[in-house]
Amino acid sequence: MNLRTLMLATTIAAGISGCSQSDDPLGDTCKQIATALSGNKSIGWEKPDRVVDDGELRIDLFSPQTTASCFFKPTVVDHVADDYLESEYESAPYKMLLNGSYVPEAELLKASVMAMSSESKKAALKTMQEAKEKAQAAAQKTKEAAQKAEETIRRTLDQR
């Protein structure tokens, strides 16, 4: 993988991970890419298995229809233990197996872009809904404050 492609894939995966609502952003990234590559949007993935071998993280996914394995390189070169922190791996898989076959680099990158596009849209819609709810709550509070101010003014005028 050339440096430019690797940087693009890392940026894309970071965006996917940033949108993730799970405690397992790398697992979510793997699921999203595998789902995009499979073409089946309704895959029911089981909880991923995680294996560390020579510092490399492999996340294995299983469903009744599909299996996938994503491979993440460590960002920490000097490793001693087999229990790495999430931040000690690159945010994008550098290779992937789907149903026992390696996914070509170009397809992996394309699926990463597709997954990020989908997640970005979901995140944007969620943000818009939250903003609408906050705006409605602020409008309600403003209305209530205006009513209280009007009542106070009327009482003050009535006392004169």
C-alpha cells in the first residue's frame, strides 16, 4: 500500500471510528467495511473475536451469511505484552479477508469510503435532530421567560 493510499485509508477509518457509538471502534470499522463489501446491509454480526499475533491485531467477524477478518498494524513498535490498547493500532485495516479470500487493496479502500459516507450521513442526521430538539427546547424556554416577564410587568403596572 503506498503512503498516499495508506494516509487516505487511515483518515477514512478515523472518521468512521469517530462516528462510532460503540466501545469497539476498530470492530465497528471492520463491520462497516465488511458490510459494504458484502453488499448485504442487514448482516447480523456476532460479537467480534480479537486476536493479537506478533503485535498485529486481527478482528474476526461472524454471521450466518458472512465471515470477515480485518488486520490492523500496531502503531507502537516496541511491544512486550499481548494486550494492546485500542489507540496502539492504526485506525484502518491494512488487509482484509472476506469469506476466506483477501480483498484487493482498491476494493478495501473503496469500501472504506462507502462505509464512511454512510456513517457520515447518519452522524449528520443525528446531529441535525439533536440541534432541532435543542432549538425547540430553547424556544420553549424563551416563550416561558417572555410570559413570566409579561406577568411581572402587568403586576407592576396594576400596583400603580
